[in-house]
Amino acid sequence: MMVDIQQIPMEMDSNNLPNIVDPSTLTSRIIQSESIQREDLENKPGDDEDDDMAMEEGNNGSIEQPTFQKLSAHAARGGKAEYRRVRCPAHRYTPLRENWEQLLTPLVEYLKLQVRFNTRTRSVEMKTSRHTLDTSSLQKGADFISAFMLGFEPQDAVALLRLDDLFVESFQVTDVKILRGNHLSRAIG
């Protein structure tokens, strides 16, 4: 099946583009493009009138940058809610019941997530609502609950919510070295 290249539009329709623009990214791109233009002019003292006109237009007319309100997580997903489910292992079921209020408070008050414990599947389910402000809130909440399921105290796991670049990784000892019997039970970890 051959596609004629001339039939494919080369320009994108501006109505289909997302309305999300980060002003800091836009400003840095503008600054970068001006510096590249200055560099080109210094390297090539030229007769090219197009480059000179582009520089003059950029310097003379100061265009004010638009600022947009930040989209909520609900609006960014097009009105659809996102879900995350974190399974509760059998040995963490009792600590989860004992610390439920401490786990629920940061998720509901700070991240504005809807949280429930599904007793049938033994998992903590989180969902974004129209009040959720940050798009990464759901992932932070899932990391927070999974850190608790790995054995962290709720007070220690809250650090995952406060710091953006903090993650928890775990691995099985048997993935690194083959251990059996008493050797496995004496392994650190």
C-alpha cells in the first residue's frame, strides 16, 4: 500500500494542539534562539537580509509572554479519573489496619486523592478527583503506599510525598545470588 506524500499535510492544525504551555520552557527556548541568532551573526558577518530582519523584529517589538493557569490532574486527563492499586501482602495487613489513619491523612489532605481499601482483593485503591491539583499526585501516593507495604514506617514514607526526586527500589536476594535453605534465611535484607 503506497501513500502519496503530497496528500499528507505538513503543518499541524492549531485546533488539535494541546493548550498546555510551560512559560519557563517557552522563555528558555526564546532566549536560546536569540543567543543562537547572535552567535550566527558573529560567526558569519553576512549579507543575508533575512537573518538581519528577524533579529530586528525580535529586538524592537517586545512581545509579552502569555501565562496560563495550571491544569488540574482531572482536567489534564480530559475529565477521566486515573486509578492505582497497591496490593497488601499478608504480613502487612495488620500494620495497615493499625496505621490506616496515618496513611490516609497525607493522601487525602495534601494530594487530594480518593482512597479506599478493597477487602475482597486486599489492595489499597487510589483515584484522582476533580480536586487533585498535581498530575504526579497519584504516582506519589502509590509510591507512598508501596513503601509502607515494603516495611517503612508511615513517618518515613512521607518523605516520598515531600521530595520530588526520591524513589524506592527493591529486589529479591535470589535475583542476585542463588541461596537455598538456611543460607536464604540468614541473608541480610
